Amino acid sequence: MVRARILDVSGLEPPQPMILVLELLRSLAPDEYVVFRHRHEPRPLYPILGELGFAWRVREGRAAPIEVVIWPAAWDRGPEDQQDPRG
């Protein structure tokens, strides 16, 4: 089973959201993924995610306007297809 790590940066100013999500991604266990909550879509993050070997999906959030679900690209499917990442 996979586990979500929630990172809510919706109240932070740049560059803190980028710094925090990249730090969190470096510390993920093999069975973990990130639900990154933000007040707007973090478009500059997407090319970096691809370079680091992560896949992502953007969705409307509950606790913040935007949620970016981020998981290792090596997984055969995204975490939303394995379980509800909002837990």
C-alpha cells in the first residue's frame, strides 16, 4: 500500500514552496508520494519533477485551491489509481 505525505504551502511566499517540496521529494520512502497543496498551479515545478524522475497530476483541492499529486515515475500507475490519496 502507498502512503501520502501532505505538504500544504498555500500560505507561503516564493521561494519557500519550491524549496520545501524539493526537500520532501528527496526524503520520500519507496512507498510514499506527495500531495502538494498550493494556492495556484506551480508551473515552474513541473519540468523539475520530470528531470528528477517524478510524475504528477493536478487536481482541484479541498484544503487549498490546487493539489499536485506527485509520485515516482517508475510506478506502473499513479497513487490515485491505487487508493484515495486524500485519505
